[in-house]
Amino acid sequence: MAEVKATGTTKAAAVPRTASLSGARRANMILKLVIVIIATIIALYPIAYVVGASLSPTNSLSDLIPANATLNNYNRLLNDSQYPILLWLFNSIKVAVISTIVTVALTTMAAYAFSRFRFKGRRQGLLVILLIQLFPNTLAIVSLYLLLTQIAKLVPWLGINSHGGLILIYSGGALGFNTWLMKGFFDTIPKELDESGVIDGASPTQIFLFILLPLIRPILAVVSILAFIGTYADFLIAKIMLQDKDNYTLAVGLNIMLGEGGGNRSSNWGLFAAAAIIGAFPIVVVFLVLQKQLIGGLTTGAVKG
């Protein structure tokens, strides 16, 4: 009887403990849900405000949900030659896509060389690349402007006030950080794969193209996203290097759109918001296309340096 009573007492004591654990898990889940909801509201509120401003008939930022919402701002942007938003958008996409392709190609080859080959000056070269990244790009704007001015005398389409010159600056400026990032990913790939390729008679180029390149798709996606967004959203360099309105990128065009409002800058806020919504679509598309590779590329490349 005593044995039976002791067993019953043990079972009775276990029930409250299980209930307390279940209650703690429920409270933890509720806390996480509240945090997610708050973070979502904070993230979506600015977007909702911009969308509301783009639909405002008063062309202002006064209301989150404007009364008598209208698409007049979008119609004006697409039909008014004063603000060639589609041309600016095309210019931005063209510069960003070409710069991204050049950056990814050069970065991949440089990272492959630094990761797989041992040559004199390799370590010093990596340190120089790292040190260059410590200085902000704004320090080089004057020298870049003078450089493009001189290049324009020999190759006009790579000089000042040209998309070629802008692509040249963006492609060179993105090599440092991305080379380090991609080198870390290359270092995680076993060198035995290279050795097996050599045994099978493959050249270094064939090893790079047919063995390593398919394995580094995640980091290629990461570098592509970083290069595209950094180029697409840049304002300062494009503003200084481009002088013709037809050559403006979207960021420069948006600034001009507000600046032409004169002293009353709020007169163009509705148009500005509508243009910002239109300009956000290319970045959203890039993220949707490359999102599967993004997380894997960032985490794997950080394992080994």
C-alpha cells in the first residue's frame, strides 16, 4: 500500500511540473509573437506612409491614409516629359546590371587566385585591399572626377558625364570587400576537389569553371545583390559625374524632382513618393530571384577566412 501511495504521489507531483513547462513555452511563444508583430509594424509603417503619400491628391505627406486617393501622381510620372522617370529607371538598371556583372566576374577571379594560388606579394595584396576599404569613397571623388576628365579626352564613352565612366568607378570600388567575402567562401571548398581535377587532366581554368564555379553560387548571389543595390541606390557619385538630365540615374532624378520645387519643397512630395515606389521594384525582384542563395552564401563564407 505504501508503495502504491508513493507512486501516486510521484505522478501527482509530475503533473504540475509538466503544466508549468507548458505554460513557460506558451509564454515564450507569445513573447516572440509580440516581438515579431512589433518589428513588422515598424518595418512596414514607412512603406505604408510612402504608398499613402503617392496616392495623395494634395501631393503632400500629411496623411497616412489619404482621403480621395488617386493615381494622378503615377499618371503624371509616366506621361510628363519634365520628369522622365522611365528613362532614369532604365539608366539605373543598365548601370547597376553591367556594374554587377563586371564586379562579380573580376571578384570571382581575384578571390580564386588569392585562395588557391601561392605567389609573392599575396599576403601584402590582401592587406592592401583591406586597408583601402577603411577609407570612405567620398575621399576619392575629386581624384575620380579628374581621372574621368582625362579619360574622356581619349575614350569619351568612359569619361565624365557617361554611363561607361560611372560603371568603371562602381566596378573598381566594389572589388575590395567583395574579394575578401568571396575568398572566405573559396577557402571552405576542399582543395582535394582541385587535386582530383588535376589528376583527371583538367587545367586550372577547367577546374575553376566546371568544378568550383557551380559550388560558389550562394556567394555569387550575395555579391550580386550587394553590388546591384549599392550601385542602384548610389546618389553622390552619380550626381557629381553625370551632368546631362537624360543621363541621370533614378537617385539623381529623384533629388532633382524635389529640388525643382523651389522654396516649397513639399510641392513635389507626392511625385517623389510615387517615383520611389516605382524605383523599388527592381530591388524587390532581385531579392525574390536570389533569396534562396542569400542566407547560405552569407553564413558559409563567414566560417573560414
